[in-house]
Amino acid sequence: MSFTVAIDGPAAAGKGTISKGVAAQFGFAHLDTGLLYRAVGRRTLDGTDPVEAAQALTAEELQQGDLRTAEIAQAASKVAVVPEVRAALVDFQRVFARRAGGAVLDGRDIGTVICPEAEVKLFVTASTEVRAERRFLELSAKGANVTREFVLADVRERDVRDAERSTAPMKPAADAVLLDTSDLSVEAALAQAVALVESKCPATP
Ligand code: CDP
Ligand code: CDP
């Protein structure tokens, strides 16, 4: 039986952390859909056409190299406005969402476009400043040469591009539960998400 948890929200809100925690807690599979756009974005850095890159994307590419750089995040948000790029990635996400045993997908349009029938929808937010600081700490910890100002500008720019594009803009689904993690620890945010999933999925342990 399938069971889909859709987790959307802006950059560094804590979507991935919550998704991994929910997946571990319930034994669900997890797909970070941002990696799809990042992998397409990475391919365009050498001039490859984004639509061709999206149509030729393989699951293996999502595991190759570090896709979580600031340069690739920018490239991802630029290819993500192209309707044909988004269209090329839909089937892979929908098949993943409906796999047996449950799935958590995190991104920007999971609850609105990819899985409007998801059993659980969560929209995770936090203030822009808190998100930029989290991402700055993450990138610095792995040795990236970035400043706070640069990361804040990247987050702001991507937020605007993601929210204002005409195809599948980032927004909470009408039936999504909103979770502001600005003042929450990872543990507290995860506990709220787990409680929500439990309330919709009473048969799980
Ligand atoms: O997936 P998304 O870009 O939304 O964010 P993430 O990669 O899950 O989280 C970004 C950073 O914020 C990670 O280093 C988390 O440990 C940290 N964080 C969090 O996710 N949630 C909190 N309540 C507090 C911190
Ligand atoms: O981790 P963070 O939230 O910073 O970014 P991400 O989730 O890896 O997504 C990178 C970029 O891909 C976003 O800025 C969006 O432009 C795009 N994206 C999208 O349009 N739709 C999705 N379902 C996931 C990501």
C-alpha cells in the first residue's frame, strides 16, 4: 500500500532534515526532489540545454559528486522555471511517491502539483535570516568559501524566483499544515512532523 508525505517550503527551512527523520521513523523511502533540479542545473554549467539535460537525467546522477553547492543551487533555481524541465521530471517523482511501503518527498511543488493526493502535506518555513544563517553554517562546515551576505542574497533570490514563476510556483497547498521552524530545534520540528504523520497514519507503529 502506498502512503505519501509531501514536504514543501523555501530554501534551508529544514525540509530535508524533517523528511529524513520522518522516513527513518516510519520506514518510508525519501526523495529530495531538489536534487533533480540541482543535477539538471549542474549539467547546464557547461552549456548543456536544460530541457535535454532533464530528459536525459538518470537516478545515478543524483548520487554523483556534491550537488549541494551554492553555484549549483542557483543553476537549479534557473532551470526550475522552465516548464519543459519540470514536465520531464514529473513521472519519476510520481512513481517514487506511490511506491509500496510509503514515501516522503520534499521540494517546492510536491503538495500542489506532484502529489495533490498526498496523505500528509507539510509546508515548512522559517524567517529568511534564520534560513540563511543555517545554510551559511552548513556550507562553511564543509569548507565552502562563502560569506553570510552571499548566502542571504542567494536564499532571497531563489525564494523570489521559486515563488513567482508561473509553472508550479512554491506555495502551500490549501490543505497543507504550516510549520514555522524559526524558533524550533531539529528535534522539536521533527516531533511535530512525526505527530502529524501519526495522526493520518494510525496503523503504523
Ligand atoms: O532541506 P532544506 O533546505 O529545507 O533544509 P535542511 O537541509 O533540512 O536544513 C538546513 C539546516 O538547518 C540543517 O543544517 C539543519 O540541521 C538546520 N536546522 C533545521 O533543519 N531545523 C531546525 N529546526 C533547526 C536547524
Ligand atoms: O535545499 P534548498 O531548499 O536550498 O534547495 P533544493 O530543495 O535543493 O532546491 C534547489 C532549487 O531547485 C530550488 O531553489 C528550486 O528552484 C528548485 N526546486 C523546484 O523548483 N522544485 C522542487 N520540487 C525542488 C526544487
